[in-house]
Amino acid sequence: MKLKPMADNLLLKQAEAMETTASGIILAAAKEKPAFYEVISAGPDVKGIAAGDRVVVGNYTGSDIKLDGVDYKFVKLEDVLAVVTD
């Protein structure tokens, strides 16, 4: 099943966040999820953000859904706080 955002909506997927110690041990993240997301697709009215971009959104914005065992979030363009660049 595919989802196609309409208007100025974005479909996001939680960016993987792994924490490591100084010696390289990977820790399980038990605290609050980071607000970093990968853009899966964008509606036709979205300008300046495309699939594959990483964005920051507020913790309590958008609508969470689960599709085929994967968690996604729908947000409006106005809920995007920043685009992450290198």
C-alpha cells in the first residue's frame, strides 16, 4: 500500500537515532524520541522540501500512523521547524 500526501502535507518516517558511548558501545534509547524525520513524500503544494530530506518537527505535531509495521507521521508544511543540512 502506498500513501500520497495531499496539498501541503508531508509523510515522514522517524530518523534512526543510536547513541554510543566513547568506547563505541551502542545504547538502547529509552528516552524521548528525537524530532528528526526523513521525508518519504511531499504533497504537490510543498516547495523547498523533497523526498529524502531530513527535517525537524515539534514533538506533538502531526498524525501518527502505522503501515505495514512501519511508523509514519503526517505533518503540514507549517509544522516543519527546520530542514537539516550538512
